[in-house]
Amino acid sequence: MCDSALFEDREYRTPRQLADLVGGQDKLVWQSANPFKNWPEGKDWRDFDLCLCPIDLESTLKLAGFRWHRGADPMEYFAERL
């Protein structure tokens, strides 16, 4: 399972969805390296409709004015407005 962000009973599973939560695609903080090293050459790992693995969720949420905590599942980030 991949990371997800939860806020006000909604789950955000893709960079496109998360961009809606944080105020735009330019507010996303991407990982510094491709997390999908074994992908075929030419595959874009910064695709907005993939999972949140290429996103630095902690930095993205913090910069957007959220605090967060993980649930029982460490892949779930519960976000709250500061």
C-alpha cells in the first residue's frame, strides 16, 4: 500500500489530489530521487496521477500549514490545519 493523506473525512492518494488540499501543484515537495528505480526507462515518476510515493508528505503538509500524525497504519498521514 502507498502513502495517503487524510483530512476532514477525505483521503488523498495521488499528487493531483494532494495538490487540491495544499493549494496547488507548485506547493508539492517532491522526493529528491526517483523512488521507482526499477521502472522502465522514460517513465515519468512525477506523474500527477500516480501514488504519493514520490512526494515528501511531511514537508508538503508542513509547508502548507498542516500538522500531521500517523495512524495505526504508518502509511496514513492524518492532517490538521494549524
